[in-house]
Amino acid sequence: MKNRFFPLVALIVSGGHSLLMLMESHLKYQRLGSTLDDAAGEAFDKVARLLNLPYPGGPSIQKRLILEILMHILFHALAWKAHGIFLSAG
């Protein structure tokens, strides 16, 4: 059976640099290109500044996003409980 996922192009972005990779399989890949500077990290810093978050921006945005997601989940769980809707994982 032919794998439907490969080949694929993957973009790996971090605060320090970015890579563009061609993946032919799970263990067979080659770098197509990369950034020469930390432009992605600087973009995170600028967004964090706009949101009044501390430097460096990447970790600050990540923590804020996790907090927002957890608050959203908690809010909906409490709303469901208040309306008598109970969900069980087991």
C-alpha cells in the first residue's frame, strides 16, 4: 500500500531559526533551505510587546496561549456542569 503522506514539505519554525525540509519518508529527508537570522524570534518579540507580555516573546506567548486554552476548557466544563451535562472519560 502506498503511503499517502510522503513526500511532504515541512516547515520547522523556532525563535532562533527556521528550516524548510523535504521528507521522502520518516527517516529520509533533506534541507531545502533555512533562515540566516532570527527573524521568526523577532516577530514573536514584537507580538509579545503588542500584547504587553515580557521578553523573550516566544515563551511568553506560549505560556499565555496555554493559559487561555486551559481557562476556555475550564469555563466550558463549568458551564456544562451548571446545565447538568456530564462527560466522562471512563
